Amino acid sequence: MAFYRHTAIFFTLAALLTAAATNVAPAPAPAPVPAREKTVWNYDGGIFLDTDGALAGGFCFRVVGRVTAHDFFDNLKRIDAPGLNTIFRRGKEAVTQFPSQLLLQFVIHDFPCAMRLQDVGSRNYLTRAIVSNLRLSLYWKRGLELRPISDYKVQAFHIRRIIPFNVSATDLPEKLEWSYEMEIPSEGVPLTDSLVLIIRTPNDQVAARVAARM
């Protein structure tokens, strides 16, 4: 009798497991991954760049500029599509290289080292002597390769005094802005290369670095 009792229990458990298996809801199918749509970038107005820099002693600044070339960037678009190489077009025309010359314009001005409200102590400001000792290097960058640009021409350079809000104050430090315009030879340079600016101190420390890339 014990044999039949155990057998009955065994078949009962088997039946329950079978019924449970048939009642389990199937796992939901994974949601389809949407195909990545193409991305279009518009370069009307040129290539814009900005970065922050810092010097020993608590001097911080910002570099802001852009790269232009007459009407070269007008209606110029970059198109990235899945499975395809990046292409540049102006209307129906494919564009692969920069024009023979580019105009690089940028300014350097003081900028807080920290934007937190509790940092309300005195600040250090760039001076004519400090900026005159900085060194600018320009490069074309392709992948990890940097190719120095040595034959650029400085077209304009200005130092502008920033007028304080309280014009009657006599104990305020002088605040200045430095602006530069440079002609960059770019004959035969592909649009996939980047124009890199590096500002170094007299002891060759990098104070700021930024790339104008498309």
C-alpha cells in the first residue's frame, strides 16, 4: 500500500507542475531597437569654439571664437547616417575640403575660477604682462596626429578695456579683453580635420586648449 500511496503522490505533483507550466504567461518579446536616424549639422556662421583656461596663482580666463571663410560655410551641412561615412553638402554639391584660407577670430577675457556663490573673495585678473608672455600654437588634428601650422598671419590684434558698472570707482583693478584675427592657410585640408588652438605658459605648461571641429 505504501508503494501505491507514494506513486499517487508522485503523479499528483507531476500533474500540478505540468498545469503550472502550461499556465505561465510567455515572456514579452523585446522591444525593437529603433533605427538611428540621420543627423544633420548646419554650419551657417562658421565653426564656433570656446573653452576655459587657468594659470598658476589663481588666474582664470575664457577663450571664445569662431572660424569663418567669406561665404564658404553658408548653407554647408554635415550629414551623419547609420552605416554611411560622414558627408558634407552645400545644396546638392558634395564638399570635402576647406577653402584655401580660413579666418580665425577669438577673444580672451577674465572668467571666475568657480561660479559658486560662496566664493566671494577677491579675484585675480589677467594683466597685459601676463598675456603678453603666453604662447599660442595652432595645429591641424587628424585622429591623434597634430600637424603644426607655422605660416598663419595675424591680421588684427586689440586690447579693450572693460568699463566697470561703477564708473566712479577708483579702486577697481583693470579688466581687459584681448581679441585676435588670424589668417590660416587651409588649402587641401579635409573637412574632417580639426583646427586646434593651444595656449601655453612661458614654462611650456598648457593653459588652455580648444578645437574647432566640424
